[in-house]
Amino acid sequence: MKIGITCYPTYGGSGVVATELGIELAAAGHQVHFITYSQPFRLTGREKGIFYHEVPVSNYPLFEYPPYDLALATRMYEVAEYYELDLLHVHYAIPHSVSALLARQMLAARGRHLPFVTTLHGTDITLVGLDRSYLPITRFAIEQSDGVTSISNYLRERTIKEFGITREIEVISNFVNCDFYTPLGQERAERRSRFATSDEKLLVHLSNFRPVKRVGDVIEVFARVAEKIPARLLLIGDGPDRSSAEWLAHSKGIQHRVHFLGKQDSVNELLPLADLMIMPSELESFGLAALEAMACCVPAIATRVGGVPELIEDGKNGRLFPVGAIDEMAAAALDLLTDDEKLNAMAATARQTAQQRFCTTRIIPAYERYYERVIERS
Ligand code: GMT
């Protein structure tokens, strides 16, 4: 198939999923065209079968707000026509599905049909879509999509409930390439020594540092752990709450134990260095960061919110707590970090979960089958 993919190409779970999906589809022999405002950050530009089309947005002085959605629709239309796309797959409803709808209509006017699939990721529904000003257009674009998928059952139910949508929504969960996200062998000790000595435990958090991620709770949990045992914290990512997290680390006097790494491309090289992940989010429709860590044999201490319980089973492959339960999360972290047998068993089960339920080898064929169905019926 010739598939166009649109997503937010910068830091964020939906962009990661879209990019990894494109890479896997190309590896399976499909031709993949990314149509985005900049090259998705996990692409090298050297992948076989992958083409990148930038969306240029002209900023005429009259435009206080450059019309990105229109520029995107135009580029979708052009790429679909020039490269004879079979299907367009947009990740994150706003504004991508609206632009895809426009492109489909423009092509229809020239006698060409281009079906499009919208994948819902979370904040497009839970935050942005529920802003009254965005709700009608988001609902319309979802209803008009030729296919709609959701990355968890939770998000599917929430979309139906909040948007009153009656159309079919297929759940195709997020995935991880378990050959790429994998525990390290002998090289682990040497690479880990960059961040922690062998007698120190290493905790990790990975996010876009938005308020929904509750990075302050990560610092609070870590401070309680570091009070009791030698430990270090790796913080991967950047965003609006980074400076308040830095301030909190300083004010608790633990700044020398916390490594702020900023945005990193190769998180698969960093995650396996850790012993435990902390993901205390207010809400996660799925929690891709936890899945990536689990595939690397790093279980997560997380919150029982959204789609997270679809991934983490409390006590088996990770731990789940109510939002804000800092003391309980710290106690659970200490319990695991001071009991190697328990931690190793949980780490092994976490990797098993990733391999058996969320591996690319299961999920990519599900997308392929879904594309075929959408193309066939539209
Ligand atoms: O979490 C974010 O702020 C980013 C957001 C996105 O769309 O990039 O993440 C959402 O999509 C991810 C990939 O499907 C999910 O793993 C995240 O759980 C989801 N975030 C939320 O629901 C808050």
C-alpha cells in the first residue's frame, strides 16, 4: 500500500507512535509518506520506503495566525495525487482529521477517492476536544473519517461518552518494537556508570513535562527514596514544568542526584539503564513511556488512570496508585529497590507483557488489516 501519515512530529507520544508505525510499515514493504511540518524526530531520513513531505506555511503579514490546517490539507491533496496514495492515516484528531477531510473532498472533486483513518491518542479527546470551541469540529471530523482507531479501550469509551459518537471505533493499542527496546547485556554496567555507581539505584521518568505528567510528584517520590537508599534519577524530556521541577530538586537539596537530560532521540539506549520508572500522571490514555520501559525490563510505578490499567497489572508487572499518592509510591519504590528478587521478577513480567501483548509483530498486522478493510468498504 501507499500510505500517507500525518502527526505532530515533535516530542509527544502520538508522534512517536505515528513515526514508529511508519517505520514498521515501510519495513513490511509498504510505501510511507510523512506529511508534517518538520521531519518526525525519530526518522533519520535514510529509511527505505519512507518519504518526507514538509508542509510549508506562508506567513503573510495579514495573517495574525498562519493557516496551518489549510496548508496541510493542500499538501495532503498534492502528495495523494502525485504519489497515488491509497490511504491517509492521521494521528491526533485536531486539526489533522479536519485537514484530511478537506483533502479528501478536494480529491473527490477531481474524481479521486482517498479514504482517511483517524487515530485518537488522548489529549485530542480529553483536553482539546472537550474545549467547547473545538468540540463540534472534532466530532464532525471523527464522524466523517473513513476509519477511526483508538489506542486504548478507555479512550474509545471516553470518546463515545463525551462526544456522543455512535460510529464504530476500533481499538488498536500502542506498541513497542521489542528488538529495539530491549534490556542491555554486559555493556549495561559500563553505560550506567555515567549516571550512577553500582551501589546506587537508578530511577527514570520520561515525558513532555506538561502539567498532566505531574513531574513534581516524580521529584517528591524520588526525594523520599533518596532519603533512605543511595539513588539517582534520570529525567528525560522537556516542557513547561521543567524549571519548576529543577527548582523543587534544588529546594530539596537533591539536585546532584537528579540528571535532567532534556529531549533525547534514542530513549531505547537510556531506559534499560534504569531499575524503575516513575509515571505519576494525572491522566494517560495509554502510557507509551511505561510500555517502552517495560520492554527494556524496567517496571513502572504509575497511577491508576485512563488506559494505564490496560497495560499495568498492579503487583504483577508494575505498581498502580491513586493520583498524588506520593508516600505510597515512594514506599512501593523502596520495597522493590531493596528486594532484588521481587524487582527482577516484576521486570521479567513487564518485558513479557510487552512481548506478548504489545509487540509490533502483533499490532502492525492489525493496522494493515484495518487499512484493507477501510479501503475495501470506502
Ligand atoms: O501525553 C501527552 O501529553 C502527549 C500525547 C500525544 O498525543 O502526543 O500523549 C497521548 O498519546 C500517547 C500515545 O498514544 C499516549 O501514550 C498517552 O497516554 C497520551 N497522553 C494522555 O492521554 C495524557
